[in-house]
Amino acid sequence: MVVPSLSLPQDELRGITGITSYEERLLFLLLTLRRPGVRVVYLSSRPVDEEIVEYYLGFLDDPAGARARLHMISTGEPGAQPLTRSIVRRSDLLGRLREIVGPGADAWLVPFVVSEHEERLADMLGLPVYGPPAKLAHLGSKSGGRAIGAQAGVPMPRGAGDLYSLPDAERAARALRAGDRLIVKLNDSYSGLGNAVVAGTPGTALTESPTVFSAAGETWESFARKISERGAVIEEFIEHRPMYHPSALAQITPDGRFDVVATHDQVFGGANSDVYQGCTFPARDLYRRQVGECARRVARVLAERGVVGLLGMDFFALKTDGGYGALLCEINLRFGGTTHPFGAALLTTGASYDPGTGTLVAGGRPKYYVATDNCSSPRLRGRSAGEVVAMLERAGLGFDRAGRTGNVLHLLGAVPEHGKLGFTSIGDSRERAEELFRATIGLLTGGAAPASR
């Protein structure tokens, strides 16, 4: 049972174009219907367009058989509140879900993020949750991430956590400042939208220093309230060049086993170049091993604390005299921006992760990909999901099942209203994946003509 509820700070989410369609980022899990014994219940705030459902089932050998084992259920309440809060208040819907699952079924709930609402839903349905207990959510906050990083003994930027007032932040800033920029990050912010980058000289108050907030319309008055409500960390702003932004995906099973299952390089944009835009797989050879080793140490500590599920870790990779080093930036105890591209690539190609090389391998060939959540163009607005899929197919930019390369689209529900979607471009080499990505961007936005595949 997939519950892609965005049970996160709503003030930041409202700033993301097409945010309701972000519930569709877990649709790659429909590809698990490839196994004949699997049934999937997928919940959403508004109905997922049937063209989008058919698109995902089209990756399977038996789309009709898979459709018979799929239940797409909507609350019909988009934008009112996070999805899970709507579900737990609907006795009719809860009864229907219990009937679908049936007594004694081998079933579990897969949430986007675990909060008290997801745990309440799981308890009402009698299902285990594939995710960390809500009582451990603080370990995925910015302050919790610093504490876990310290316990794991991994390098981190200089900074301080557990700040719950502007005076706390001011004191920490005075202790850190040496003429460099600082970054203040809200504990439970999302996609970099809870950040403030502060310049100025030592001794100058934060509120009197030049500040760039990542979220539009933010001020020190509103940001100070959020610090009091949610807590924050303050860190040195890493100015080092060259610098890269790798991340790692780790998996922890209910019996406490853990492993790193992927590394990525992240692509950022926004006012402070800290808002997630997309990723490439795998992370560069220059620092992939260092990132993987740090991620494994962090995953070990989290497993010992009782964390379960897929989780992400973000890093800085900095060049040193002895090569590249990795600094832990944050921990995300939820599905993140790299999870759905990895899941889509894994399930469409039938690949397996090779920890020795850090790549996906399918049919004896490595697989690489480039992904984005933020392809938008006015020329796409008003089109249907089916029209966009057909556009790519006509240009030879769809998915080639024989070669296990091509594009996998997501966020298709945002196309008609916002002209926005995401996609993952999969190739047999990094260069082929990048070429396919550029060609797809060109076609969808009206740029350069697509290169032939």
C-alpha cells in the first residue's frame, strides 16, 4: 500500500510548482506488479489520470494482468491537507482499504515520509510500515543529522545545531564567523527551501547582514518564527572550489541489515544554488568511494538506533592535496529526489546494483542516467500526459525495452496545468545518458532538435 503523502512543512511545499503532482513520484512502484503475486494499492489526493497509469503499466509484459492487481484510490481532496490526514478521517475509505487488503495478508505500508499520521493509518489498518518510526524523525532533522554524523565519526562542516531562537543562532554565528558566509537551515526543511545564506563581517547581527533566503517572500521576521517552532542549525557556507554535491541512498531492513544501494551527483538551482533540481547516476569516480564509506558509517549508526527503510544522505565533495574528501551535509529519513529516478531505472531495466563498481548492471551492461524534476515550458501547458508520451515516442526518445535504455517520465500530472514534468534518461554510458537528456530537454522545451538514438 503506497501512501505518497507529503507530510512535511506545508509553507515550503506551497512554493513548489505543481506540488500536488509530487504524489506521483512514487508511481514507479507500480512496476513491482511485474511479479505475478504482487498487488498494489496506490493512494492519492486526486485521481491519477488513467493515461498516466497506462503509461507505467506499459513497461510490463502483461499490462492487463497487472491492472487487475492494481487499486488506484483517490480521496478527492487535493491541496486541503496532507493525504494521510484525509485518509484517517474517512471511515468509508478505511473500510474499503481493509476489504482490499483482506485478513492476514502479507502486506505493508510504504509512505513517502513517516509521521504520526502515517503510523496512525498503519495502526488502523493493521499493517507494518516500511520506514523509520516517527519517534526517530528527529534523527533526520538538520540538528539530528549533525548528531548522527558526529557519532558515526564522519567529517562535517563547522557548525552548531539545536538552535531554537534567534538569540541562539546569533551566539552560534559569533562563535563561527571569521569573515565568511554562513548558512542557517531549518531542522525539517525540504529541497533546500528552509535555508538562509548570510554574508557580512564578524560582530554584525544576522538580521543586519545581507541575507538571501531560498524561499520566496521569506524575511528575518518570518524565519525567526520558524526557528522557534522547528529549530535550526547554523554552519559555515562552504566556499571551496572545486566542490561537488554527491548523495547516497541507503537501505535498512527490519532485521537491522544495512547497505548503500546508490550514489548520485545532485544538480542545484535557486537563489542560493541549494534547491534540488535533479541528479546524475552514479556519482563521479573521483569521490564515489569516500561518499559510500561515509554513508555506510552513518547507516550503521541509524540501523543501531532502529531506523528502517530507504533513506538519503547529502554530502559535499571537496578537493584536497590527497584527493577528494566528503563532508556530510544532511540526512533525509524519507524518499528523496534521487529515490524515484533510481527506482525507475532499477525496475525498467531489471538491473542490479554492483557495489564494487557503484553502477547498475543489466544484461551484462552498466546503466547510467540523468534525471530532473523540473522540466517546464509554456508550450507544454494544456497538453495531456498522453500527448507528451506520444511526442517522445515519435522522436525516438521513449523507452527501448530491448536495449533497456531511454526515458522514464514522471510528474506527468503537472503537465496540463503547469507545463511541468520530470524524467530519467537512461543510457549504456554516462555520455549516452547525457546526450539523451539534452535531446529530451530540447524537444520538450522547443530548444535544439533531438539527436537520434
